[in-house]
Amino acid sequence: MQKAAQAAERSENLKKKEALCLRAESMAESTDWVKTAEAMKGLQAEWKTIGPVRKSKSEAVWQRFRTACDPFFERYKHRDQVDLLRRLDSKVAGLVKAQIA
């Protein structure tokens, strides 16, 4: 493959990986656990099908992707506690609101 063609391909691969980063970032705070976990796993599988990017961009785009995915899956592991805390926060807010009124 010629250098120009290889550079163009790597540039296109970077665009695809950046698009996956955006999609992962948009779902990172979701609490729709099952749907989002499946979607994130799909993004991870898609990532593996995309070819390489320039070495100077590779680590940064990979870290961006992981920064979106990893916290979601960490929260997913503790989703029962996250949901419990969210419900508790909602109840406390309701009590405070009722007490003010």
C-alpha cells in the first residue's frame, strides 16, 4: 500500500474511532443498565474491527474510548447500589421539599 493511501486509511480509521468515542461518551452516565451495557459491548466489538491509526494518535484515542467505557462498567458492576442511592436521593429531596412547603 502506498504511503498516501495508508495515511488516508489511518485518517479514516481515526474518524471512525472518534465517532465511537462520541457514542460511548453519550452513554457513559446512563442508568439503563442492560441496554447500555449491550450497546457499549457493541461499540467495543466495532472498535476491534477498525484498523490502525497513526501512532501519534493511537494512545490518545484509545484512552478517550476507555475513559468513556470503563466508568460505565464500573458503575454497572455496582448498579444495585447506584440505583438505591439514586432512589434515596430522590426521597430525601421529596422530604426536604415537603418540609419547606
